[in-house]
Amino acid sequence: MIKNRELHYQAPQTIKKFQEDRMKETLIYVAEHSPFYKRMFIEYNINISEINTIEDLQLFQQLLSRIYNRIIMIFFVLIHC
């Protein structure tokens, strides 16, 4: 693995590969250790094994949009009770 201080001097495709590898590690970690993300991945049918590139993160835009809309709806109901 490339150390962060060495990464600055690498080719763009090497940097992207490093970022995507770290992204995969992070997704696996949160899927295994975070009840919140585990629930969100199941609820929104997100299979982290299908997320391999930075471009694949567009799946999260849909997820975040749904979560945001749900929060707004809950807030709206709460303030009008």
C-alpha cells in the first residue's frame, strides 16, 4: 500500500486506485460494524459489492436524497402536531 505522503507524487490513475481501495475497505467496515449503515444498505437495497469505483458512489446520492426527504417529512409532521 502507498503511504499518504507518497501518494501526492503518484500518477492520477494510481491515486484513483488508492482512493477506490480505501473506499471499498470503508464500505465493508461500516456494513459490518455500523447498525445504521447496515440497515440503510438493506432498506435501500444497496449491495456494496457492486460499488467498485468512485463513479459507483452515485448510488449514495439516491440514498441520501431518500433519507433527506424522509427527515423533512418527519420534521414537517412534528412541527404540525
